[in-house]
Amino acid sequence: MIIVDRALEERERQQNPIRVALVGAGFMGRGIVLQITSAVPGMEVVAIYNRNLEGAARAFKDAGIDEFSYICDSHALEDHIARRGVAITDDPDVICEAENIDAIIEATGTVEFGAAVVLAAIRNGKHTILMNAELDGSLGPVLKYHADQAGVVFTNAEGDQPGVIMNLYRFVKGLGIRPVLCGNIKGLHDPYRTPDTQAEFAARWKQKAHMVTSFADGTKISFEQAIVANATGMRVAKRGMHGPSVPAGTPIREAIDWYPSDDLMSGNGIVDYVVGAEPAPGVFVLGQQEDPTQRHYLELYKLGKGPLYCFYAPYHLCHFEVPNTVARAVLFSDAAIAPQNAPMVEVVATAKTDLKAGQVLDGIGFFMTYGQAENAPVMQREQLLPMGLAEGCTLKRDIARDECIRRNDVDLPPGRLSDRLRAEQDVLFNSPESN
């Protein structure tokens, strides 16, 4: 990223690298370590947490780092980092409490555990970067509030679609063009996919089956677009979004004709997606320009006659772009994408199959539920169950396939931090439950 690269080069010259710790050494986590180690001057991964140490060790080894220490005390970690050593640990508090770590990347994809790590990082003065759409889409506003109180940056990452969309949104807005739709390009959407149907694809790409299932069943894109809505003030036009399906290979520039104009032009616009368009898996922003002179220029520049124009990025490069987000947070106090204030869009748990009273709901991307994006006022008014809090809940009644689950349909597991944070978020942003 322009400016960031120069600033990182200066940190390298000063021998004062940004010190980064990683929480979660899975598929994406390992990629982040490799990218920072091999391609990013002025930044170092100094510690990795993983629940099994073998995974943390593998992340360093895959990046060509064979010398690291197991450390289980934050003061010992501080000393080790000061001597330019790197470490692995199976205690996230060791990383969160070490004073000479600048930023923590949370890449577990969990809500309950991830919330605890992020809150601890914030309370210990760490800038926090999420590769965890599920956590951000469930509790992002309250975590952003705590980060603001602590004077640190809370942000989701570039590379994942929300961060790439937000960069494009800011670019379009900076041109004096009004963004009216922030969109995501998908190759598949089938809410009834399961880890069984996705097992072959997951094995091919060395990913977890439930993770790729969450991509296919629409849950992931619902979280991603909720994050975008919460950062821009946009909404969804309908529960689940429009999500038009077009013939494979249809150019995304034709998207100006795919969404109802009334939805685009009212309020701050909408978030949505499309299935089948190219270039996939990219992102796009539809923008409006009414000035006739500016429209003349835009037509000259081959963007069409207007008043709607399609801007797009043909890719999102996941772990490759994450270091830019870290640098923006640490060096410029700039969040790539974070909630503005109260949630605008949330993700509601929806039955993937007929469910029975007494069943305990499984997790995101598994067999029992999928997520749908819904406007926050509707979510609150109907007391719908957030998808990010559904795992571990016990059903109190039968739920039919495609029926949204309400909060009073379930008993929550006892003692969860995520439920306490959710209650705090509801009160903080004046939901009906706090009145």
C-alpha cells in the first residue's frame, strides 16, 4: 500500500520493527507468518499462540524460522523479545500481557475464545487486527467501544473481503461519487451445504470442512457484509440480501442493472452480493454521480453513461494484505474497517434442517444452522438469535427448516463472555432490551 511501504522501510532502517503476535496458527495464520517473514520489512512476528504447540511451531518452520522458544510467562516473553528471540505459547494471556508487543492478529475464527483474547489485548494496550468475521459481525461494536476507551485501534483486516471493500468504498467516496452498494462476488451459494458435501473441496485446498461450508452456505458472506454495513452505515434491502445469480462469467460492470433502484437510492445504500459474475472472487462498489459534467468525464474514461457506475477489485488476497492493516493501525492509528457506532446489520441463526427441541446447536459451517444478514432494528424487534452466539444453545422447541431462531427459542450455555458482551452491546447502543 502506498505510504505504508515507505513507513515500513523507515522502521527497517531504524531497526525498530513493528512487533506482531499471532493468535491462531491455522491455514490463514500460517500464511500471515510466511508473508510478514518473507516480504514485509519493518515488521516481525515475535510470538505465536496456538492451542496445540505443534501448530505454532509449524507456522514458524513453514516461514523458515527454526529457532524459537516455548514461553509461558509474559515477563519472560518480554525479555525474550528484547533479545530478538521469537516464541510459541499455549497461553494467550502471555501474548496479551507482554508489553513490548505492538499488535495482535486474532485469526481463530471463534467467537467465545476470540472475544476473550481481543478484550484482553485491548485492555493491555494492544492494537487488535481481526481475521475473524464471525467475531466482528457478532460483537464488533462493543469491542470497538472498548478499544476506543483504551486508545487503541480495533480493525478487521484487508485481504478478507470487508477490508478490500472498505478500501474501494473510501476510494469511490474520495472521487466525489456517492457509494450506494457495497458488493461481494461469489461463485456458489447453497444454504444447505454441510461439511459432508464440502469435504472434497476442503481436502483439496487443505482447509477445514466446516470453514469452507460457511463460505458455501452463505454464513460467511452474511458476516462479511454485516461488517461492511456497520462500517459504512449501510443496510440490507431484505433478509438474506438480494443475491442475484447471473450466468457464469457475466462481467461485474453489468451490476448497475441488477438491484432495485429504490433500494440503492434510499438512506446510505445497501450491502449485497452476486453469484456467478466475473472477476471472482472480487468485490465491487456501485456509485452514483449526477453532475452532468462529471458524467461526461466518466464516460470519456470508459465507465459508462451513468448515473450509476461500477468500481471493482478483481481479487482479495487474504493473508498477503494483512500486514498493511497492521502497519496502518500501528503507524497511522487508521482502522482498515471497523464499526462506526451501533450495529446496522447483524446475522441471524436460521435452521438448515428440521430441528427438534432438546438438540444442542452445532457451530458455524456445520449441519444445523446457516446465517442470514438482517437489519439490526429488525433483529432486535423480533428478538432473533445472533448466529455468532448460536453454538452450544439448547433448543426449547422444534424449528422448521429455513425458520429463523429466536432468543427465547433457546437456553444459552452458562457463563459465556460472549453473552455478557452481547448484553453490554445491547445496552450500550440502546436496543429495546435496555428500555
